[in-house]
Amino acid sequence: MPRRPTPEPVAAKVGARIRDLRQERGMSLAALADESGLSKGHMSSVERGLVLITVGTVVSAAKALGVPPFVLLMFPEEEPLAAVVEHVRASEGGDTDKAAAALRKLVFGPNGRPPKTATPAKNAAAKATPVKATPAKAAAKAAPAKAAAAATPAPAATPAPAAKGRRKR
């Protein structure tokens, strides 16, 4: 990738994020480069925003840092949700698995699963006054419909007409 003389703003933010996470883990630039399979010079340029990085580079760097790729693209200082996720991640010592478990527990409760709540459609149906039908009335209503369906012959399958004319290329 061509190197730029001045940092590209978004690439510089992603690079700074990578640098912060690397330093949080006590990794050297050389160690991150080795783990990600990239050269030290390229990784240095990435951290300074002098190259536009590919998705593959983001994934490789994230894997080397032990975080999901989206974490490299979160900017806590700009986005409230990213700030919350980053706060929980940092409070769990940077461990994204522990942070995910803490967020699940926070959002879904102690068992970490969404509660089984009624949907708005179910709530509306429950509020409507149902008409109770006895089994005999239900069977009487269903009998004429079943008889009519049985008496109507099924339509015969007709073959599709063959295509006429020349095929377009």
C-alpha cells in the first residue's frame, strides 16, 4: 500500500485505537507485527494513519490483540454506546469475553438470557376479549368447510408452454 505523507483522519483514529490496545496489553510493535503476520514498518504506518488499511489488516490486528474486529473500529470518545462498551471492557481488564458476559448479565439479567416476555402483538391479543367456542360449535363450523374442500376436485396440472423464438445471448 502506498504510504501517505500526512495521516488520513479515519485511518489515524483506527491506528491510534490499535496502538492504545497494543500498549494496554504491554505488546511491542514488533510483537504485534509478528502476531498479525504484517511487517513492523507496515504496522508502524498503520498506527500512525499513514496507510489506508484493508479489512484483512483489521482482522489480523484484532486477532493478534485478542479482540473482535469491531473493537478496533469503536471510538468511545465519539459514540456513547462505544463508550459504554469500552468502559465495561476496561473494567474487565481488557478481556472481551468477560466484558461480553458482564454486558449480557447487565442487559438480560442474572442468567444472561433474554427474558421471555410477551411481544406487543401478543399483548394486544391478550387484551382483546376472546369469544369462547365450545368443542361442539367448533366442530360444526369446521365440518362444512372440510366437506366443501373434499368435494372440490383438484385442478389438473398443465404443462408450461414451450418457449418460442430464438434465445437472446
